[in-house]
Amino acid sequence: MGEEQLEEMGPVDYIVIEWPGRQPTGEVVPMIVEAAERGIIRILDVAFLIKTAEGEIVTVEAGEFDDDGSFAEFAGAGSGLIGEEELAEAAVALNPGTSAAVLVWENRWAAPIATALRRSGAELVATGRIPIQALLASLDATEAAH
């Protein structure tokens, strides 16, 4: 990817999603694929892990990750952004006896905004996410106080 292409990119996010045991159903796969097909996101890399009860980390191919093969849709989506170091870091966050997906995507919907900001000389100095669980807890606390 050339420097000019990088200048035109939207913000890039990563997520690590954990499931107890090895139970992903693949229900989310069509939603992610649809978002990519609609140009909302561009999947840059995907990796799948299992953390055994003993804490051993095993990488798994997309087609072998779930029982119904839904995640096979991501076979070949790897770009090399997620390396061994990133997988080891993600594995630290996992509980023993779980499976996980690590996804890296570009937010294509925000690319024009990000490009305009960069061209104006703006620099990103902070970013963050508020987990929905934290938002719900905050709303519950506010309601309980009134």
C-alpha cells in the first residue's frame, strides 16, 4: 500500500472478541461481510485463537474456528498486520478455556473526514471507546440516583 493510499484511509480499529469454550455460531459473520460489501468497513486482517484450560494459545484457521464453518468466509483475509506479537498480546486478555477472534478493519465511512483532517494539518491526539456495558451501568446509576 502506497503512501498516497494511506493518506486516503479512514481510522483503523481492532477488536478482540472472546467466547466461552469454543461456541461461536457465526451469526455475526454475515453482518461483518455486509458492512464490508457496503463500503462501511474494509477488513484488513483477521485471526482466530483458542486459549486452552491450561493457558496454551493455539491459532486456528478461519474454516476450523466454528462448528458450522461460517467463519470460513474470512479465509485468506489476513494481511500480516496481526503478527505473533499482536496475537500474544491479545491472548493475555483471554480467559483460559475460551476462543477468540481478532479483527482489524478500516472505517471506510470516516475516510473522507479523516483525509480532510489530515490535509488541514490536524493530528489525532486521543481516541477511545466506551463499552456498552459501561454506558448501561452509568445510565442505571443515574436512574438510581433520581
